[in-house]
Amino acid sequence: MAIDTRQAIDTRQAMDTRHKVLLFGAAAAVRLLLFTVFPALPDLLAGRVDVSTPVTSFKRLQEGVFLYTHNVSPYDGGVYHQAPLLLPLFSLLPNPAHAPLATNVFYTAVDLASAHALAQVADSGFASVTPWFASPRRHLRWSSAAIAAGFLFNPFTIATCLARSTSALTNLAILTAMAKASQGASFTFILAAAFAAYMAMHPILLFPPLTILLYHARTRNSKTTPSVSPFVISHTLGFCTAIAALLTGSAFLTRSWDFLSATYGVRLLLPDLTPNVGLWWYFFIEMFDSFRDFFLAVFWLHAASYMPGLTIRLHKQPLFVACTLTGVFAIFTPYPSIADAALYLSLVPMFRHLFPLMRYTFLASASILYTSFLGPAFYHLWIYAGSGNANFFYAITLVWSLGLSVILGDSLYAALRDELDVERPELRDKEVRRI
Amino acid sequence: MAAPTGTDASLAAKPDETSSQSTTSPNSSPSARKLPPPESRESLLLRRLSILSFWVLVLFVGLPIWLKTTAIYRAELPLQEMTDWAEGKVCKPVFPLRIAVEAPVSIPDAHHLLRTTQHALDDINDFSAHHLRLMLADSPLQSNASQQVITDGTGIMSNDRDVALAIRLIPVETGTTPRSHLQPYTPMLDVYYSPNQIPSQSSTGSTLATFLAQELHNIFAEEQAQLVHLLSASSGAHAAKIKALSPETSAELQRQSTRVLKYAPTYHLTFSLFTPSYAPSAWDIETALQSYMSPLLDAFSAISNFTVDTQVQLYATFAPSIHQPEYDEEKKTWILHKEDLSGFVNAAEWPLSPSIGEGPTVNFILYVPDRTQSPLLIKENAGNSWLIPQWGGVHILNLQGEPDTPSALTADMLAPAMHTFSNQLISLFGLPQSPASLPLRLSTLERVRAASLIFSASSTLGALAQVYQKLPSIPVPDNVAQSTHRTIAHLQQACDFLRDGRFPSALEHARSAEVEAEKAFFERSMVGQVYFPDEHKVAVYLPLLGPIAVPLIMAALKELKSVFKRG
């Protein structure tokens, strides 16, 4: 009997592995095919405001690499706003203008690694079952291969990969941090989370919920609960050390601390008002100068304020908190792109058990689809055809953010409803009303 | 926006008081629908904690940021002092002029002469702020007496730069006595007298003393008139005490002041050569300026600085709107009508850019008419130059002796034009018409300028104080306060120097005060929020903060209510 089960599991795993190999091969083939069949496509996408932002653009990265390899400070031109450690990495690759293959393979590999990490997170099952919580609908789930496929064949992910935006690397770091946290691997988790925070700054907010996730994973692996305060203190210290090491390494690399204001300063103070899919640029174009500082603080505070509330309220489902926060980043950070939305939309399918409780799926998916097509069209009308104005594009970004917010709010409702069903099983499938 | 409502949106439930892990028995089923059972302690705690986390962020991060980023920085200004200056309470400008007298007579006699002359002078003078004080100078001839003269405190060296005028008494035997001669290039009045005109110790009056007093009064008459005009025009506080000028003098001074350029620390002089044809295409302007203009500019340098540039414009035509010159058969000249002079300068086509250097530009135009239209004169007075108030001057250079227009003008050819230009510059600069001595006229201008600069800087301070009080919403940076303090310090020093009769130093400080006052008043960053009333702040804050605040406040209120109900 036992042997049978093991055999069954083995065959399933073998099947799974074969599925994954097929899936990853297909995804890599699609990317490399697009790279080779449409050689103009990467540059076209790299210039699109909805794919590349001033802080993730591949064109700006090339400028930085050029300055770096010519022994000029990469931040001198005021064009490059990305992390300094990307420079030695990309200066190793051959010049993409002459030999794009290496860069293309690199970005394809980054996407595959992200998908692998996502599959690991899905495999861990923390989406619906944690040591302190088990969803009554936990049998409703998609296989990790399906979730990875959702990520790999998401048009937003593919566009990000083709545009060679560095947010692909940030996404990889975030997904790896999630995967390592869900496996209970402290060291690699700290490293990955530090990398994510180092590259994009706002992922630092993911650290508390992911530390809780790590704690849950440790509890489940060892069947004992580690004591809380030493756990929190040691991991926070480790995280700080990792970030300090990364920053010191960057300063050593560029021989000055100028990169702080050129990278994190730009993200914080928004000096570059190039349009993007977020809500900030239009607002700050219209802003009275004397209120600019105040509203910068308000916007950042608003984006950051979700973290503590959500982490406290949903501390039993830390993975869900982390996923929701990536959604918040996709809407409320200063320079979001479709890469951030791609990350969030790829994480949501892990919570398949919440789908029956969601109420506005049609509205949300319709508005996301609608804006995906109309956004580029309206941007074209505004910038190239000249028959529209900035409001056209801004209206679309509003609807885009609305669509994401609906998914966010609806999934949050569903998660809380799900918790309620555990607390009060007799209310299951009944209409509830807030009092 | 997924507002904070999301977090407490689900507390829809009416869980049992017992913890969720324990087996709960739903025994009170009929009443449960109507009366929700109390929440579990854990979920209550969680909800309160999450609401609290939002409020902690708002209160401990948001509020300080709000205060910090929207605070309007207003540096402290000495408002009372500024207003006092503007109202003329601090400084009443007085002009004690020192007149050194060199008398080749015995000390007691000289003192007596001085006393009687001073008496006569004080009797004629009716403007108390302008006061001439006679002092016995230490004559180089009487080196033995100098020691005593200086020690008694009234003596003074005649070559001191703070002496307004030196009188040299020269005994003569011939000619009418007393008679006087004002030296044109030094502040020196030579008075010739016969020795018997020195008043004896006992007498109370003498012809020499009366003559001296009258002479001095005449010399400073125009200066007094100008100062009276200035004081009455600029501040009401002084006007009451000042004698009224006659309407004619007043009108004349008014006319002069409309002609004079507004004071600036630096003027830019542009000398332009315009000709309707191809010649002359060069002029030896550098040499001409060096020999005719530089001495004058050097003399003015105590009052203002000058920068100079020159240009040559060929094929410069008249504006089509004016009458073209007509030929007068009688006088064999081409004539311009007086009423056309205002349109002579073709402002639309002649490149006379208004401001090349810093400070206002003064234009001097040398027009060389075409061979066929020469000589070109003004019909009414056959003159060839005129002054344009507050703008510059024009000179038409008719080259009579030459058979053809030369391609280059030598410095000698330019001499008449240069003389005209220097006269025009003197008028534009506001130098008084009399007396005949240039240094005296310059020192008069120094005093008038010092007084007018003190008035203008004071009134700028007053205006700044008013702006500060009337517009509480404008930011006032520190450098405005610093400039204000410096202005007041300079004003005070200028006023003190004025009282001591040290006019060059007074002018220097008055100039600095004016510059600092302008800098404080026209500070760029102050005007940004002038037109930003408080009502607009509602429109700035509400659209975003309102929707965020409503759920936050409602949640907090609800929690507080439930806490009080329980408690």
C-alpha cells in the first residue's frame, strides 16, 4: 500500500517535472523567437512609457554602462537612476547593439528563474494553509506548473522581458525572497529580500510579512515554534547588514555616495515626470510648487501605510499580505510599470481558493483588458498623432489603477471572508453584512 | 483607491465570545440573527491594532511632515525700526558745510572777521538744515600759528576732502575791493580786499563780512533750492519746517528732475555713429573718449560708475513718419523742424538696445548727414544738437571743410560732438547749473544724491515692512532680514556722516543702503505665494486627503464608541 502511494507520488512528480520542462522550454522558445523574428520589437518596447520607466529603462541602463565602462561616474549625466551593482553585471555582457543574443538569453533566463521561484512558492501551499490557519476551501488550487505558466505566458511579463526592463530583475528578487521564505531558508531569503529592496527600494516593505512567512515555514518544518523576539531581531539585523553591505559595495564600486540621491532620491522625490501607468506623474505636473514636498510625503505615506495594517490584520496569511502589497506597489508607487502589475497578477492565481468569494472579477478583468488596449492607443494619440492631450492617457491610467484596485480590494474582502468561515463555520456560504 | 476600509470591511461577523478553536455550540440561534454576539477578544484586538497602526502613521509621521513641509518661513524683521525710517523719525538730514577761510592777518583779527561773517551768514540763511560753518584754515604761510589753530578745535586744513569750499583772502592795493573769483577746477574762492576792510575788534559789521556772506549765500543758493525741493517732495515730516520755494524755482527744479536719469549705481553709455550712406565707416572714438569723456567720468565716479560701448551703423535712414529735411535757399542749409526732433531717432530700425550692460543705458548719437544734405541744422535756432530727457542726446556733425565725406573721423573732428555729449551727460546726470566751479557742483550733487538715496532706501524699508505685515502668507527668507539689517546699518552711518559733514562717506553708505534695500524688497522667493489665499488650501487638501480621512476617522470613532460602551 505504502509502496503504491510512493509510486503514485513518484509518477506524479515525474509528470510534473516533464510538464515543467516542456513549459519552460516553450516559454524560452517564445521569447527567443520573438527576439529573433522581430529584431525591432525590443527597442520599440524599451521606448514605451508603460513598459520602461525612468528607473527601470534598458536604454538608460545602457547609457549608465557606457559611462561606467569609460570610467565616468554613471550618474553624471542625470539619465541613469538604477542600482550601481547592475553596471558590472551588464558590462560583462556583450554590447546588445551588436550582439543582442547574450542579453536576450540572460533576460529569458531571469524570467525562467522567476517562474521557477513562483512555482516553489505555489508548491509550498502557504497560500491556503499555514500553521495557524487553514482555508476551508484549500482543496481548490491550481498546480504550480499552471501558475508558472500564468506568469511565463502573461503578455505583460513577455513585454517586460522583451523590453529588457530591469524590473524583471526586481521581480526575480521578490519572487526568490518569497520562495526562500516559504521554504524556511533564512539566509537566502535575507539575501534575496535585500537585493529586491536594494534595486527598487519599496520592496523593503515586503520584509515584515515575508519574515512572518519564514517563521511559519520554520514552524511547519521543525514542528516547533521558534521564540519570536530572537527570530525577529536576528533576521532584521541580518537584513540590515545585507543592505548595508550592498550599499557599501555600491559606494566602493562608484567611488562615491552620489548614487544614493541618483537612485533612491529620484524614486523618493520624483524629479522625472515622464508619464507612466501610475498616478503620480500627472498629479505632480499640476502641483503647486510650495505643496510639492508635502504631497510627496502624503503619497509615499499612503503607499507605505498599507503594510502595517495589513500585516497586523492578516498575520495568519503572510503570503497573502505580501501578494497584496505587490499589488499596492503596482498602483501607488511613483514609477510603476506593467512589470509590477505582471508580478501581482501572477501571484493572485495562487489564491484560487478565494476566487469563489470574489465579486467583481468581471469588472476588474474587463477594465484591465480595456486599458491594455486603449492605453497605448491613447498615448499614441497624445504624443505622436497630436489629436489628444495628456488627459487621454491619464484617464486610461486611472482606469488601469481602478482595475487593479478592484482586484486588490475584492481579494482582500475574500481573504477576510475566508478567515471568517474558519471562525464561524455555520456562516459558510451565507450572505454577510458589515455592521 | 483601496482605502483603509478594506481592512475592517469584513468584520462583518458576529463571532462567538469563545475562541474559534474551541467547539462552539450555536445554541442561541433565533436571537443571533437579531443581536450579534460579541466579537472574540482576538479579533477585536486585531482590528483595533490595525486601525491604530494607520493612526500612528498619520499622527507620528504624517502630521510632523505636514507641519514641516507647509510651514512658511518668515524671518524676523525689525518692523518698528523700518517704519521709523520710512516716516523720517530716525534721521533728519542736515547739511553742515565747512568753509575754510585762509586769512593772512593776525589770529584775533581773523577770528573776529569769521564771527561777524558767520553772523551775517546766519541772518541771510532761512533753511536751517543747510548750514554753512566758517572755520579758520591753517594757511601754509602761517606755519607758526598752525599749532594753536588746530588745538582750539575750530581750525581745519584747507585741503581736507570734507571741506566744501575754501576761501582765500588776498590783500590787494588796486582794483575794486572787495571782489571775488571762483576757481573753476578747485573748490576755492579767491577774495581780494584792501587791508583796511578787515573789521576792527570793536566794530560789529564790515563791508568785507557782508560781502563774504552774500557771496557764499549766492554760491549755495541753487543747492539749497534743490535740497528744499527734495525734502518737501520726499517726506511730509520735514515739509512743515521748510520754507516754501517760489513757484518758478519749484517749476524749474521739477523740469530739471524730469530730465535727469533715475539714480543707478552704474550707468551704461552707448556712443553710436549713424550715417545714411557708406561713409564715414570708422571713427577714432577711443581717443576722443579718452581725452574728452574720461576726465568727466572720473569726476563722476564718486557718485556712479560707468561702462561704455560704441557702435557704427551705416545706411541708417530716418523713420518714414517724420518730415524729411528741407532745403532752405536763404541760409543754404538743410533744416529740420523742431517738432520733428522727437521722431529723429528711428527707434524701430536703429539698433539701440535698451540694456546692454547692467544699469540703465544712456545713448549718445552722432549723426553724420549725407554730403547732399549737409549742413543739416534745426530751423528754429540753427543748432545741431539736442537732449532727450532720461534717454540721451543727439549731435549732428556737419563736416564743412571736407570736399567729400571722409571714410574715417579723426578725434579732432569728433571734438565738438564730444563737448556736446559731455554737456548733455552733465545735464542728464543732474549736475546743478551753478556755481561755476565744477568741484563745487559735484559736491552739491553728492549731497543731493546722498539725501535722495537715504529717502528712497528708507521708503523701500517702509514698503517692505508694510508688505510683511499685510501679507502674512508670503515666506520671508533669512537673506531678506540680513539685507534689511545691513540697510539700516548703512542708513544710520550715512546719516551720521551727513551730520558730521562728511559727504563722500555719507554718499557711499547711502548707495550701499539703497542697493541692500532693493535686494531685500525684490527677493524672488517672496512673491511666489502672494496670490494664494487660504481658501485655496481647501481645494489643495480636500480632494485627496478628504477621501482618505473619512474612513480613518469613522473607524476611529466607531472603535472609541465601543470602548466607552464597554467601559
